Amino acid sequence: MLALSVLLPVTYAAAQTQTYVIGAEQLDYYPHFDFARPYDKGFAWKVLQRFATKHNIKFKYISLPPKRLKLELQKGTIDFAYPDNPRWEQKGLTRINKVYSQGLALGVYGTMVQANALGNKIDKFRRLAYPNGFTPVKWEGLLNEYNIETLKTYDAMGAIRAVLRGRADGADIEFNVATYLTSTSVDKQKLVLDPELPFSVVHFSLSTIAYPKIIEKLDTFLIEEKDFIDELKAHYRLKQSIEPTDYSL
């Protein structure tokens, strides 16, 4: 009887652990996230795993193309989507009852160019590269005004290589991702952030339709665990703002 009394609470607790499915963009966006990695999946994964442990739940991660991510959330085949932001909703479409968390981190987007092109005026810009599934929001009005072509690439590294090889004048990609990719690439050349070209920041949030209460708990967690999250950002070298000294990678 004693052995049974010891085992019962453990069995009961295990039965109460609910699993939720998080759909994540199928991208190598490390150090922010890369949920396809077998071990360290990046900053967001560490935050979400700590949150799950604290609330006795489990997260299962599925990588999906960015456009399909929103569709699967609406269909209910996934419980949450990451990253997401209200600004990414398509204009003119009826808004679904989607709830967003506070930002886990900031995405810092700038235009990366070759060093010898730094400071060139926008009227010399002919082609902009960016990863497929993303929209260069700050560039939208300028593309038509200056007759600038776009080049969609499979991923962020593809956009960087397009600039390095002269197929595009600049790449609209996230600064921390660009920093990491260029630091690990075999290419000898580096890109620089041009402060005179479009620049924006956006919160990377977790979104849901079916589980707003989980989002409420996550928001509380992000406040209570601020010190841990700040330490984690430092560990992953996630810059949340750009200084002049950061222009050169």
C-alpha cells in the first residue's frame, strides 16, 4: 500500500499534463528561433520551455511555411503560432478573434548592403532581396516610387548571398539573424546595415485563437521572469536596438 500511495500522485500529475501544438515559421531565424534544430532551438524556445515547465504543460513544435502558419491556426490544427504580430495581418481581410502575447523579443529589421555601397542614395537602389513569406513593410511605398525590383529568396541566408553576389543591392532581414549567419558563413565578405535605408522594429509574439487564458499566463510570466529573459537575451547576443557601432557586422 505504501508503494501505491507514493506512485499515485506522480501518475495523477502526469495524466494532468496537457500538450499544446505551437506552429513556428519554418525558417532558420537563429538566435531568435530555429525549431527544426535537434537541440538548442534558440531564444524563443528556451523561454517557452521554461514557461511550460512552470505551468505543468507541454509544447510540441511544428515548423510550417509562414503563409501556411496562419491558415493552420485558423483551421485549428495548431494551438499557437510563433512569431506573430497584429501588423502582419493582411489589409482588407476580416480579422479573426486572435489574441497576441506581449513580445518575447524585438525583431530589428534593417537593410543590409555591401560595405562599398554604404551611403548610396535610394535612387541608386535597383533590387531588394528578402526571404519568401515576409513583407518588407517599410519598403512598400518606395518600391513603386523608385522602380525597385524585389527578389524573394528561400531564407535569410539566401537574401544575404544575393547581395554578396551582386544579384541585389540590399537585403531586408532581421539584424540579429544577419549577424549570426554572417559570423558562421564561409563567405569572407560581410554586409553592413545602412542607416539611411528603411528600418523597423516589431514584437515577436505568440498568438492563439482557442487559448487566450494561456496567453494571459504567458504575459504574467514575461513580467515575473524579466531578469531571466534579459539574461537569456544576453546569452544569445540578441540586440534589441541598434547603435552606430552596430552598422558594420
